Amino acid sequence: MAEPRVPGSGGDRPLELSCGTALDPHDVDLGMREYACSCGETHAVVTDAHPPSRFFPESLVAVLRETIEPADEFEEFGTPHLLGVVMEEFPEKVHTYDGSDDGSVGYAMVWVTDFDARRLHEIVVELVVELMEHAVSHAEDDTAVSEFESQMLEFDVEEFVDQYRRQREFESEHDRAL
């Protein structure tokens, strides 16, 4: 006899991680930020339902949304774009599951990385800073370019991530936006 399923449920494809572990995408809930793997490592988990403010203050997210016009089906810059940048830089360390046709999960896309959540946070910040530096380097205002470059020399990614994660209270799934 056939197993009853939720209409549109995605089926039996597990999410294969680099460590060899097969993660059932149905075990990922929207509050999950990390997966304590049987390999002994902790992997960062991000879903499309997680806002970009998981990584940056709302004020910076607003600036990114104003200045970046997505060239895809998304209406505005968001978490899928941030994880897309990470995937470009680390294609072998980011694993995805498309749950858009799976009615039994609460997300359309999930990313699981070989990094823990804190290291992923640092990587996202580093890559966005690089994108900002690249954008500013094309500015015609030399003063703005040099001012931005001097500010970036003083910017400490690790300290930013430490402070932001403390303020966001990432110890619980009920963290709050800033």
C-alpha cells in the first residue's frame, strides 16, 4: 500500500553534507540556526525564511535593498542573495535543498554549510564588505572612496559579529531584529 503524503511533499531526497552525513530536510525547522551533526561538527543552517537581519542591522539591510536590484525572481535583496554570494566563494562548503515543491517543510530553500553559524556570519559580513568596497571603488568621488577605505581599515569583522550576536541574542530561536 502506498504511503499517504502531504500534497506537494518533496519526497525522500536527503541533504548530503561534505562530512558524509545525510540530513533529512524535514528535520530542519524554521528556528534552527545550527545542526549538531553526528560527525562531531556543528553546521550552520539558514532558510529563506530567515531575514538578512540575521547577519546585519535593519538599517544596513535597508541600504542594501535600496542599492541592490536583484536580477532574479525576487522582488528585493534578501537572504537568498547573501547565501548565493557565500556559495560563489565556497561552492563545496554550502549544501542546499529546494523545498519549494515540498509541502511538508516550512521553507522554500535551506542552506547547510560546513561552517558553524558564527563562522558563517563572519563570512557573510566579509563578503558584503568586499562587495561594498568594489562598489565604492567605482565611485567618481575620490573623497568618498578614501573615507570608505579608511573606515574599513578600522572595521573589525570578528568584533562586529561578536557585538551583533550578543545584541541579537542568538542563543534562542526567538532573537529580535535591531
